[in-house]
Amino acid sequence: QKEVEQNSGPLSVPEGAIASLNCTYSDRGSQSFFWYRQYSGKSPELIMFIYSNGDKEDGRFTAQLNKASQYVSLLIRDSQPSDSATYLCAVNIGWGFNKFYFGSGTKLNVKP
Amino acid sequence: GAVVSQHPSWVICKSGTSVKIECRSLDFQATTMFWYRQFPKQSLMLMATSNEGSKATYEQGVEKDKFLINHASLTLSTLTVTSAHPEDSSFYICSAPGLAGAYNEQFFGPGTRLTVL
């Protein structure tokens, strides 16, 4: 398996704060990067993807990609208790219908 | 988005029996599907790539004779866990890719919880 590393956490932030989740990957051939949210006992749900260096914003979420440093992050602004979940970083290597490799996930706790 | 279903959602079986899990793409065709396994508090581990009309390709360390994959149609892939043992108890999730391209999204099924007694 390709290496995708995440801090397992838990990461605790107060409600309304910014949560910052980080992910590093080992394969320089990685083309696209995804953040998924997974609640306990459920399958992952896509938050957003990014494939170009820089920032990509979608509502309260911002993904940041730095291919030179092999680093991708997810910022959650105005964190809500409902954001409490495990966040999985996934890397798609290559083009087309290629395989996803997941990090171990970071557990986020947003405290009211 | 596209919908992927799995059946059953949970199954309990005795050690030594075989269990079949179905993965269906409901409103789109999927020539490729992926099977993952997730142990408690761990991430999704890719097991194999299911290819319609051809043999599945397995990740290193996954026993192809134990985890049989059949992708008989453009909307159905099945995973059979043969001679299941308690260590095979896990959450099995399938996925199917969306549009072609480097950033194509994976649509995940709801998962199947397997418990082997």
C-alpha cells in the first residue's frame, strides 16, 4: 500500500474554532487528493477533492495542497459539534479509474 | 451523486462458512469497483480491484483464494469470503468510480459488517 500518513488524534477544538487536519503522502506520482468524513459504523462521505497546488474553498472547508512538500491539509472554519467525526485523507495515484489509498484518519472532536 | 448499494448490511456466520457480499451501482455502470476492509479504529485498506469481465487484481498480502471476487455485470460485483474465520471479522466497503479523470470521485457503498463466530 502506498503510504498516506495522518495524525490519529483525537484533535479537540471548541465550537466555532478552526480545525486543521494534515496529511502527507509518499508517492510523488499522486495526482489527486480527497478528504472524506466518516462517522462511526458508516462508510466515508466525500467532503472535497483537490488536484492543483494551492487552496480550494468550499463553504466552511478549505483544502490546501503542496505537491513539492507532499502535503495536503483540510481546514474547517466555524467548527460545529456535528463536524465531530474521523477525517480520512485519500490519494489517487495516476489518471483514470485508479485506486485510492487512505490514511489512517484523524478523529476530530468539536466541543460545544 | 451516484448511488452504490451493498447487501447484506451486516452478517453473522460460523467459522468455516463462506459469506457473499454484493455491491451494486444503482444508477450508473461501473466497469471497475474496489473492495476495502476496515478494522475497528483503523483506516480503509484496499483489498482488490474488481474488473468487469476479467479477473480481479489483488493488493499485496490479500489472499485471492480466500477473497473471491466476481464482477459479472456492469452493475454488480461480489466478494465471497471463503472459509471465514474470526480474524476476517471486519467492515467491508465497496466503491465505484465516477467520471473518468485524475480527480474522479469514488462512490462508496454503505458497508457490510461481517462477524465470524
